[in-house]
Amino acid sequence: MIPYGRQQVTQGDIDAVVAVLRSDFLTQGPAVPRFEQALAGRCGARHAVAANSATSALHLACLALGLGEGDVLWTVPNTFVASANCGRYCGADVDFVDIAPDTWNLDPKALRAKLLAARAAGRLPKIVVPVHFGGQPTDQEEIWELAQEFGFKVLEDASHSIGASRHGQRVGSCRWSDVTVFSFHPVKIITTGEGGMALTNDDEVAWRMTTLRSHGITRDPARMQRPPDGPWQYEQLELGHNYRITDLQAALGLSQLDRLDEFVEARNAISRRYDRLLSGLPVTAQTISPGNQSAFHLYVVRLRGDVVRRSQREIFERLRRHGVGVNLHYLPVHLQPYYRALGFAPGLCPEAERYAQEAMTLPLYPALTDAEQDVVVAALGDALG
Ligand SMILES: *Cc1c(COP(=O)(O)O)cnc(C)c1O
């Protein structure tokens, strides 16, 4: 089976991890701050806070931005469940904004319309979580302008888009957001096994995320409520978590980061080749907006309902039988049983719902060969036929 995504681990990566195993620190050692500084420097953000997953980083960001019971967080349905769940962990309500029919990212027009309605109803969101679907940055300037106008925080879920940029601004710079989160799960662009990172330019938000990552504890005398009576002193200021990443993982991440540009270039080249090879088939690829450089975490096509006669399910099954590991990103989050039980139903986000009935993720990872890609394209042609 040709999988839809796959990590690439070199001898250099392995050596970096083994070096940590032979060192004094398996966790809370020097590799974590080195990884954080390397990524903050690369993205042009003041702070980077590593966590043991992007899910944890999203939760930390929501807590640091002050999300709590009675508040509301909005995201899109066309994402992994974690983009919404982070709001629920904080006891907040979650709601969903529809996607645009071509970019498959949050639609700023739908956001504005929903904000106007929410203002009239006195129920504006505290945080909006745009998701860089497939590696393409969202329309951040527009979202940021709306954030100023309506007074919400912006948390970019950039789990798909490390290495991407928009109008020359690297994703992670937080030029148009409060916090940006990356994922290092093995299917993502660089990996630490499990891991994530939250970047911000806000000193206080960075400090809160760092503290909450480790039980809500500080060792900084300036932050303590009582003067320390010895060098052993630490204080737990609030209820935090253990969301720390290990040094083993950070060393792997640092080593992988060296090849980030290479990975993104390879993913773009494979995507361009798909564009060419698929041009005769009744499928539509994601529209990449001018000014966007996608990281191409995913290559997704939509089956053209006006031409394709077979069902999405039948085409999926045929491809899987041909050894092509196609996937669906994503079933709309608001239609998951957990969210349905909270009252969500079909019809809330018609674009995202239509999209999910036509979408198909094709294999894409740096080591995918031309020959494998040809197998995918031939199998797709067959399955559509
Ligand atoms: C992968 C992913 C996450 C969660 O990442 P983990 O590191 O596995 O917690 C969150 N949001 C999106 C959009 C993702 O693709």
C-alpha cells in the first residue's frame, strides 16, 4: 500500500536522538530550548513554546489567551478534531465557520457575516482558530482586521503548514495572529514522533504557556507570591498540566528542521506533477491564493459531481484495492457524534459538508517516487472510469 503520508528519518536524525540518550538529560535538558529558539528564529517570532503534541499546544494557547467557561471558540469544520476540542477542554462553547469553495480554508466573508450576527446576539467568540488546510495559509490579514474590529483573539492552527509563507511572511511569524501552533506528528512536514509548538510575539502569553505546560509551576522569584526562602523554592501558581516534550524528541525535531526547506520543495514539486498528470481527469485541486506558498502537507482532489458517476465510497474502495492509500481530510468536525450530541447537525456549514462528500487525499510525502505517483494517477483514472 502506498500510504497518504510518511515520515522521512535519516541516519543523522537517529544519531541526534542517540546522542541525547547518552547525555545527562532525557527531558528538560538543553535540546528543548535549542529547538524552540531555532524555530522562533526561523519563523521570526519572539517566542516558541514546545509541547508534547499540537493538541496540547492548542490547549495551552487557549488557556493563555484566557478562554474559559461561558466563552466561545470558533473554528472550521474542515479540520482535525483537535482544533475544536481545545475550546472544549477549557469549558468553552465551540461553533463553526464555513470554508470557501475554492481554497477550502476559512471563508472570511462567512466569518464576517457570522460575527455580525453574533454581535447582534451578544455572543461574540473570544478566540477564532483558522486552519491552514493542506499547508495553505489562511487569509490572515482579513481575519486579523476582523479580530481588531470585533475584539477576538486569533489562534492559527498551522499543523499542516510549517515551512509555508504568505506575502513573504513565514507562517509562525504571528504577524496577523496572537499564537500559531505547529504539529510534529509523523504524517506532518517535520516530525518529533509526537510533538507540537506554539509561537507568539506576546511575552505574557509565552510565559503563561510555559508555566501551564509544566503544572502551573514557576521558579522565577519575580513571579512568586512569597519571597523564596531557599534555592529549592518553586511555586505552583495555577492548575497546569504536564505537556512537556522530551529532549529525545526535541533533538529529532532540530535535526529534521535542517531539512524543512528540502521537504517543502519536494512536496511542492510532487504537487505540481500531480496538477499536470491529473489535468485530464474530472477532479479539481485546491486553489492556492496569490501570495501564498503552500507547504503541501496534503494533496487533495475533489471529484467533479457533474461528471463522475461512481460514488466517492466506490472510488475510495477501488483505489484501496489497487494499493493506493487514499484518505478523507476531513469529515466535518461538527458532524462527529461528540459534536452532534452537543446539538450540531447537517446544514450548518454547507460548503464544508459538500466538500467532504467529494474530497479525496492522494499520497504525498517527500520520498514518493515518480513511478509510485504514476501508479496513483493510473489507479485514479481507472477508479473514475
Ligand atoms: C495533526 C493535527 C492536529 C493535532 O496534532 P497532534 O500533534 O497530533 O496533536 C491539530 N490540528 C490539525 C489541523 C492537524 O492536522
